Amino acid sequence: MRQIFRNCPVCGSNESQPYLEKHGLKIVRCARCSMLFANPSPLNLRLATITTPPALSTIFRLKNCKAIMQPFDSSVNESFSAALPIRLVLDVAVLLVHFFIIETPISGEYEILGTDVSGAPLDYAESKGVPVLRGDFLAQDFGEEKFDAITLWAVLEHLQEPKRFLQKAAAL
């Protein structure tokens, strides 16, 4: 398996100490900021592994799904919806699409754009009528587009550069 050595994904330091090893995955602690991260990182750690709707249902069937979706549901949270209207949503890794459409249908009108590096989740989103952008989020050109909300469910732990990822998300 191909491994990638990297600096701390939070502060960029190249100094770290071993923290633990489990099943061949080496976790280190950054000497500067104490962030724990895999180093070296298996290349496939950053690729999506959830590929089918049944896998989504099994893995993410949460008892508190309605609570997670509450900020988006205008019938439940009218004051939030009025104060912070959320209409244009970018769903990175298209996992929330599953909940918007199947698990927890919510009231409110939303435009959802899905993006991911893995084809199967995007194919699924497209089959439900959701427009998608295929490819790496960091490489995507969104032009002047701004979003009311960006969802990153089960994404950050797979990233080689979470700080850059969050910086781009905040800018959008």
C-alpha cells in the first residue's frame, strides 16, 4: 500500500512523536499543536469508501438524525430559519443528500449541489435529481458562487489537508 508522509494537517509542523499504532496505521502527535494524525498516511485513507445507498443507511442510521437536520427544517425551527435563511447548500461527499431525500424528509425549499471524489455517491445523488460536481473539492472552481450552508459529514477525517479544506469552505 502506498504511503504519504506529511506535515501536521493543522499547523504544518514537520515534527511529531509516535503516539500509537493499530493494525499497521501509525498515529503521531504534532510537537507544535498536539494534533493526532496518521503519518505516514495510506493514500486510500483519503478516498471515499461508502459507495452505495444501503451502506449509507446502515452506517449513518442515527437516532438523532432529526436533531442533526433540525437547522434545515423550517417547520421545526422557524426562528433559526428566519434569522439564518439556508437555501443553497453544498453537500461535500453527498452524504447529507441521503438524509434530505430519504431518511429525514424536511420542510423547506433547498437547492443542493453535491460534490465528491467518488463516483458512486454522485451517481446516486444524480439519480435523485441533485446536480453534482465530480472531483476534488480543493480543485473545484465555484466561480463567484456563495452557499448558505456547506455540509461535510464524515469528510474531515479522510483529508490530507483539512485546514486548506476548511479555509475554502469558509470562503464559500
